Amino acid sequence: MKKISFLPFLLATVQILAQSKENERFALGFFTGMEIQSLGVQPLGNHRPEDLTAGAGRPKTGASVGIFAQKQISRWLHFQPELAISYIENQVIFWPDGPKTYRFLDAELPLHFVVSDWRRNHSPLRGCVIFGGRIGWNFAQNASNLLKVSQERFGLDLGLGAEIKLKRWRLQPAFVYSHGLNDLHFLEHAKYDEVVGKMVRDKLALRLLVWKLKK
């Protein structure tokens, strides 16, 4: 049932792209990047007699690749749906059981809007602001009797970038911060359910987008 949550994102994307006119800018491209992910583990503080505790390990670095479409909505606003694949590993420290590694092989659908100054269309460099949201699904299996982590993730994104003009080619290095919105702690009678509250995943991505303008 959780996978049905993708449908509103897909329908919104198709509807906006279908409104494209021939005289409006439309481009396809790809991107690659490095991502830093941190887990936020909220302790409940009501320890059981065994004094079980759990906390997040240090942020870890992973990688991502993807494709995107870009459609001009107005002179200063573009709609940019993306399809991304990323992989990161994070640790949760359990006491007294020790650390456990959780793997995140995500397929994500970010829906971004890009704001830039249309008066600098012919400038070799112009800045931009990126904002929007995303939904993702973790395909890695993290079976554990210590703590179960949900496979679904929702995020709110905000970023800054710079568009570099190279004739008809465009390069856009950008930083994008993705704040996790949903609780990943999946209650399933795991050993640490009673001492762990909410768990979220936050990401910071440094990525490079590449695309070519049509004639």
C-alpha cells in the first residue's frame, strides 16, 4: 500500500509536463553526485531493566546518479522532475548489542522547482535556488530483531546552484539539502522498540547536472 504514495507525485509530474508548448524551453539531462546522510534517532528515556540504549552513528557518504527533465513555466521559474538512484550505509549503535549497519539503496522521485534570474539568460554564469519535495523507496533489506527501519521516505528539499553556460550545453553544480519528514521507526516487536522513538534521515547532496538546449 505504501507504494501507492508514488501516484500523486507521478500524476502531478505528467500534468505539468503535458502543458508544455513548443515555444517553451524543455530539456533532458543527467546528474551525478555525492551524498552525506545522517540518521536522527530519538531516545525515549524510559529504559527497561536491561538499560538498553540506541543512538545514531556518524554521518556517512554515498553516491547518486539520475536523469531529469526541465520545463520552463515562466521567465524565472522551471519545473524539474527527477529520477535518482542512491546508495548510502549508516550505523545505529545499540547497547549492549553493538553497532548495526543499515543499507539504503534508494529509488527517489524528487520534484523540484528552479528559480533563476531571466535577465541573466545570456550570462556565462548565473545562480539559482532549488526547492521542492521527494519520495523514495529503499530496496535494500535490513532484517533485524533489534530495530526495524521503514523503506519509505518523504523529504523536503532546498538548495543553491550555479548554472554555467557552455554554448548550448549547461552545467549546474548544486548543493541540495533534503530534510526527512516521515518517521522511519517501524514498530514490529523489535528488541529496542521501547527505547527508541522517532527516526529520520537527512541528506546533503553535492551534485552536477548536465544538459543540452534544443535549437
